[in-house]
Amino acid sequence: MNRRAQVITEIDQRTDRLLELQQADGSWRFSFENALLTDAYMIIMLRTLEWDDETLIRQLTRRLLAKQTKYGTWKAYPDERMGNLSATAEAYAALLYSGFISAEAILMKKAARFIKENGGLKKTSLLTKVFFAFNGLYPWPHLEVDPSRLFRIMKKVNMNFYDLGSYARAHFAPVLLGMAEKFQVQNSSKPCLNHLFTEEDRRKTKGKKNSKRPFYSLHSAFLENYILKRVEKDGTLLSYATSTFLMIYGLLAIGYKPTDPIIHGAITGLICLVHHTGKTFHLQNSPPTVWDTSLVSYALLSSGASPSSSQMRKSLTFVQKHQQTRLGDWKFHNPDVLPGGWGFSKSNTIHPDIDDTQAALRTMFHYAKTDKTIQHAYKRGVGWLLSMQNKDGGWPAFEKDTNKRWMAKLPIENAEDALTDPSTADLTGRTLEFLGNYEGIRLSSPAIQSAVQWLKQHQESNGSWYGRWGICYIYGTWAGITGLVASGLPPKDPVIQKAVEWLTSIQKSDGGWGESCKSDIDKYYCALPYSTINQTAWAVDALIAACPTPTDSIKRGIDYLLHRENYHGIHVTYPTGAGLPGTFYMYYHSYNYIWPLLALCHYRDKYEK
């Protein structure tokens, strides 16, 4: 069987398999495995608030134990050297809280030694220290934190609370409430972690309770109100587990009781985020049901699935139902536009993002021409997407123009990624690809010219682009190439050719591509010693977009995707989604279905003869 025949057969088989996995409501629901901190925090919180769910605690404990290395450590990504300090401290503390593991266990002793040898708890991440402080495991800073004073300082430097990115606001608001009170929950389940401080740090970090009157002010009320107005129906704060954990402690700090409905609802909401990965139970930070369903629908329609089939109509209904009609925080910087975007999770009703919107619109497009209701929703979605373009020409993730450069230079861990929401190559490229291939909006448009110019200016010297929400330079380069080609830039343009040459140069001997999460930390390309399915699909898809005929590199990449023996172990499970550099990476179980299928479809369609 020749390659083209193999591709067609493979597309048909993959299409059938995906259709079999559709849920009754028209969605697709795959696991979303993120950093283990959500499992660790859940164990600690349940024990601290005396929430009786031994089954869940035992299930999450099993996952932590399954992820522990022979050195006693835990890692943020598989090829991380030895272990990750913050992940190890979080998992170590959670296992002690669970009550199922003793500090005297051999691997636990190794974990404690690793923590001490790498600087102790003081060297862990900001989020780790904040969560530990809430639970009495780490001291709050001695500096008094008054929200009113902080807001006055922000005003003096011409900064508004909404100049922070939405992620930062959702996480900082409850933390500020807790810091003002130096709030800590004391509980008999709390283990002693004094041995995880260095001798010097033990002397310096004797916690100091806030002896003054609580700093509940108008600005504390603003923060409380900000939080409460963004609680979704499932009880979570903006559908994120991490922000919900902090919300619970922040509200407790200002007088809420563990029995209050808002706290009870938040815990229940967190429990609903638990999902079985196929091996263990895991608390997902935000289930990607809308994202997965939109992408799967896009892939199936690309494969040739009939838009009029009952299954694709059910998928359309699900996608359409989750278009957001409420105004969210994005309106602060973009006030004159109607809502019309999509979010990541099914429970997300006020926090749309650019990537989910362009993905959902690909499905809506197929029905907009014949259905006026769909057409209206589609046009609103496209209008919202276009309106979210930053002044610099690129597209952000959640909110436009929350990208003040000086904020990225603040002495706060991951300031650029956590505090701001700048334009990125991956989001700009994918938005351009949608607008060009679906809407026919190309270089004659000033908006597209501006975006293309942004991509040109942000191309790396080696021809690649850095991708913010995936790993990493392969991801960004795929989006950059496909976006530029769809915008009408000739494939022979030096910018595209330079990117093609770079992608071709990093192809592995087995025909695939593989890039380490280390790239996300070091900010330069770091190769894996093996190929991964997702990154191979991205690279091949980019080359297909840029090459008029199938090159040897494309053929070898397609062959890699066709060979079933490549779909096992680390080749499929390596985390290729990015959250926070060095801390938070994701393995999307859906990606091994979606991206290879799309690459094969694009190969079939472009090289039909």
C-alpha cells in the first residue's frame, strides 16, 4: 500500500474511533493531566478543613505515590534532572497530611533530604509558599500588608487592578486578603516541617501574627466582592482549581466559616474536577471539555465527516450552547463589543479566551451559511475575536492590552507569564490561520498586516517562534508558519523559509520531532532524545502549509505518524501543554487523537495527486 492510500485508511480509522468516543451530550471528554500540585493541595485542604472523604484522599495519595521517583523526588516534567523542589515539597507535605505514609519511609527520607539540599522550603515557588503559609506550614512575610495602602501605591504609579492579567487577579485577590491577616489554619493533622528549613532560615522565619486590628477596608471589600462575582455555578473561581483553593483560604481569612455555603460549594466544585486518567484519579485544574470538543469537531469535519450527520449536529449543539453571552472582565479594556467568545471548560461562563474562540468558530463556520441562528452567533464570535487584537498587532490569551512591559520586570516569580497577558506567537498565528482560511481576511486588511508584522518582529534568529501555551519552539513555529501562509504571505518569503529550514534541521532520525519542557524555562530550543506524537504532528502540519510538494522531511514525518508502534509510553504521554515555566505542564489526552489526524488530513488534501 502506498503512502497516500495508508494516509486515507488511517484517517478513516481515526475518524471512526473518535466518533465512538463522543458523549451523549455531543461533547468529547478526555483527561487533562496537569502538575501534581492540585492533588497535593486537595489532600492538604481536605485534612485541614476536616472534610470527610477518605476515599478521595486515598485515591489522590495513590497518584502522588505513582509519580514519585526512585530518588524520592517529584518532577514538573519527565526529563527534569533529579526532581523539582516545589513539586517535591508539595507532594511530601500532602503525603504526611494523608496519614497513609510515614516520614520514616525510605523514599520520604530521600525526599526530605532533596528538599534540604536544594535550599529548603524558602527556595520553593511563590505559590507553594503562599499555600503553605495559609496552612501554617510557612510564615507569612513580616511586612504588614494593607490592601488600601497597596491600592494607593498602584494609583500613584498609574496602575489599575485590571492592568494585571486575569490569571493574576483571580489568584492575587484572595492572597491579599490572607496576607493582610497573616491568616493560618491550624489543625491537628498538620505535620511539622521544621526539618525542611535550613538552620539560618529557621532563625529568620519565626512567624509573626498580625497584632494590629484586621485590615478589612473598602479595598478588602472590593477584593471580596471581586472574588464572589466570579464564582461559577459549580462553585469554582473562574473554573480553575488553583484559584479556588486560594479563594477558600482568602474568604476564611476575613471571617467566613468552613460550613458557609460559598466554602462548601467551592470544595464540592473541586471534587467535581477529579477525573480518572486511565491509571489513577487526578484533580484537573480545569477540565478542557469545550476546548477538546471544538478541536475534535474541527478534526472530524476536516477528515470528511458529514456536517449533517447526527453526531456532528450534536457536537455543534454543544459548542453553540457554550458560547458566552455574559460580559466578563475582558470588557474593561474592550468595552464596546458584545460578548461572543468561548472558554476552556464547560463550567466557564465569563472567562472566554482567544484560542478556544478560534477553535469553536471552526465548527460553527460549517453551519453558519445555512442556519441564521448559527450565522448570528458565528458573526458575534468573529467580531469578538477581531476586537481582542492588541495594539501591538498580536493576540493575547484572555484580555487585550494587559501587557505593560515594566510589570514583567517586577521582582515577582514568573512576572511576565503570571502578571501580564501579552501577545504570543502561538495565539497570533492560530488566529491568523483561522481568519485567513475560514474568513478570507488576509494581507489587504490593516489588522492582518499588523499581526503579520508582529510575527516577523518576534521571530527568533534561528527562524523559530516561542510558543507560550505549548512546548514550545516547535509549537510556536507551527502556529507562525500556518498563520503567515493563511494570511497570504508567499511560502517563498524569507521569514517562512527560515522557519521551514529550522524545523527541518531539528527532525530526528526516526522521522519525528521532540522538544523538552526545558525550552520553556531556558527560552531556547532544547531537544528531547526521543520524538513525541503531538510535536511531530505540529511540525509536519507546518511544513505541509509551507511546501507546495511533499518534501522528504514531510514524508518521513507522515510515516512516523502512520506507524502504530510509535503510539506508546513517553511518545504519547510527554506533557506538551504549558502553564507556568518550570512549574505547570499538561498532558492533554485528546491531543494524540486530534493533531495527527489534522496533519494527515492536510497532507491528503494538499497533495491529492
